[in-house]
Amino acid sequence: MTAENLVSPDHIRSLFAQAMSQMYRAEVPLYGDLVELVAAINARVLAQDPALAQSLARTDDLERIDLERHGAIRVGTPAELAMLRRVFAVMGMFPVGYYDLAVAGVPVHSTAFRPVDAAALSRNPFRVFCSLLRLELIEDAALREQAADILARRNIFTDAAVELVAKAEAQGGLDEADAQRFVAQALETFRWHSDATVSLATYQQLHDAHRLIADVVSFRGPHINHLTPRTLDIDAAQDGMIAAGIDAKAVIEGPPRRACPILLRQTSFKALNEPVRFAGDGGVGSHTARFGEIEQRGLALTPKGRALYDQALEQARAAEGSTGNDYYARLEAAFAGFPDDWDTLRREGLGYFRYQLTDAGRALPAAERALPAEVLIERGLASADPVIYEDFLPVSAAGIFQSNLGGTEQRAYAEQANQAAFEAALGASVGDAFALYAGIEQASLDALAA
Ligand code: OOG
Ligand code: NI
């Protein structure tokens, strides 16, 4: 085997995202309807806004605009998480960020497996939000032990998937035939199983401890619980869902609609109630886990910008969370002081930008290009494009979790965030998102003068 035979991890990730999309559309037909709705809205936006269409044609692959940008799973044990890290690494996806959801009453902590460098992100940005159940948050000791026993007995990976991961690690990648086999085998881990591994009684007990615990523990594997295509107009998509009679979550998470989009806005249709056959007594019941989501991304914020975002969001939610008819009005009001033009966002150091010489800039002798970027921009010699946010938002993620746990389940765990325990389970530390964005910005600055 020579290095020339190996395909790029970006290619394997693209195959995987495509395979997941096909599988999930077949498993959850309503998700297919959502994808069609989003495609229609995206086409309309592009037809109405030729400037946007042109700019997307320059920076993105227009034909891939409607493709999935992320999915999510929840696993039960450190060993499952550690193996997933190796599976995703074959596809050029690495853990970035730590998200503590216990503060929001969800007994998990999470990371996102995603491509990290600019070239890989532009090839295919598909990422997987991956949560690890925190069994220590089950209060009932007997139930906690029972859940741990059940989890210890399952194997969520096929033997062939494990072998292909080892092969990829040993030879530094996979060839095309192995890549195809790998994707088919990896897919098995994320498939839905309508037959639970536990009895109805055990399911009920787990469910009473927390619906999410039942979801993680009761099945053969960590079924993909949603996929998320990109929409160019999330407000229109939310209205479109409601108009089509789809049971959408109440509000769009994240910042308000703005002239200059920042971070991430997302909404979903609520998880479906699906029939499940239980083990032992063979009882038939139902389970609520799987949904469809859409997202719209904008500027990646610096720590300074993020602090301003967190403060504004906190202000909007202070009184009654994200409920109430006037939530969007409160959100708009809270963000009124957040600059909403690219120049101010850049000059005040609120977001990350990618700098590039204009044609006039390229015509200059190298010595003159060494001017500060702001001077080059002022003189029309350089341009600055927003670096897009590639990560998740803990408050938004909690909102997505909550609306899909059905109803009003709200409990708070006193337990603190525990990144060290998460990383010990993962077998690696998680990447620092800010450092990644800063690196992309700095590389573009370095290239101006080069
Ligand atoms: C994950 C919810 C978080 C997002 O987009 O913020 C998420 C889950 O429900 O497992 O996917
Ligand atoms: Ni999501």
C-alpha cells in the first residue's frame, strides 16, 4: 500500500455525511420533507438576491448549499466515546469544545467532532455533536448500577468498523474501496433500532430518572437523533414549517435576525413519538428521540464578542427564559447595542476575519503590502470576509435538547462541569475553538505581506 492510494479524510467525511443523510431520510420521512422545504426557501432566497448568489458561488459550493451541516448522537460510556473519537479521526473530524449541559438540566456533557482547518472546512464542514451520559447524575444507586451494567454489555461498533479504524491508523488512511466499506460499517452504529434491549418496566424506570437516560441506555446503539441542513433564511424556514403543519419548536435559538449574522441560529421540529418493541415481555410502547433541525451560521466571535453575546442573551432571557410572546422583542432589544456592520465588528475586535488582497493590492510591490491590514482596507487594497462560526452554543443546545425531551421536563443538576472527566473518557483533550479561528485569521494576515 502506497500513500498515493489513500483517499483524503475529507472525501471519507463527505461519503459519510451523504450516507447518513440517505439513511435518516429513509428512517424519518418528515425529515425529508424538511430538507425539501429548506431547499425551496434557499432557491427562492438565491433568486431574489443575485449578489448573495454570486458571493456564495465565490466562497461556497452553491450546489452543496442544502446539504447537512451537522448531526448529533448521545453515548453511554467512556469506551464508546473513546472509540468514536478514533472513528471520526478517520474522517478528519476532531473534538473541539466542551459543553456542559448539566447546568441546563440535561445529564450529559458534550463536544463536537469537526474538521479543523480552513481547507477541510471548505471541502465539507459536516460535524457531529456528541454527548456522553453522566451516569453519576442518576440519584438512585440501584438504577445507576443497572444502567451501567446494561451499557457494559452492548457493543455499538461492528467488528469490521473496528478493524478498518485500526487499518487506517496503521497505514495513515484508507484507499477508496476501504473508505466505502468503512462508511457502510460506521453507518451501522448510527442506525435506529425499534427493538429496545430492555423491558418496558426498565425503560419506564430509566425514563422516570430522565427521558434522556432512557434514550441512551435502552437501545443497541446511539441512533443519530437529528441531522441539520443549512438554510439561507431561518425565519422563513420556521414560518414555512408552521405553515406546513410541522410541529416546530417555539423559538429560534441564538441571536436575533441581523444585517450581519453572528454565530449560529437554529430551530427544529419536535421529536416524533415512535413505536418501540421492548425486550423480555415483548411489550410495545413508544419512544421520543428523533427530530429534524435547520441552522444558519454567521461570524465567529472573539472572546470579547462572545462575552458581549452572552451578556445580551442573558439579558433577553433573564425574566422568563425563551418563553413569552415578546421573546423576540426582548431579544432584539437586548442586542440593540451589539454592532451590526462588518467594519465596526472588525475594528472593535468582536469577530474573526479573513483578509485578502484585492486586485489593486496584488499589483503593489511587496514592501507596500506590509502596511497594517486596516490601512490596506481603507485604501481598497485588501478585503476582510467574516470567518464563519463552526461550533455550537450551550444555551441553544440546551434549548434544542429541552424541546425534544417533550413537554416541560425541567430539573437542575447541582453537579459542576467536569471537562477533565470528559477528556479522560475521550482519551484526548478537546480543541480550543477560539485558537482555531484566531489561527485562520492570522494565516490570512501573514499571507497579505507574503
Ligand atoms: C443534541 C442537541 C444539541 C445543537 O445543534 O445544538 C445540538 C442532542 O439533542 O443530542 O445538536
Ligand atoms: Ni443540532
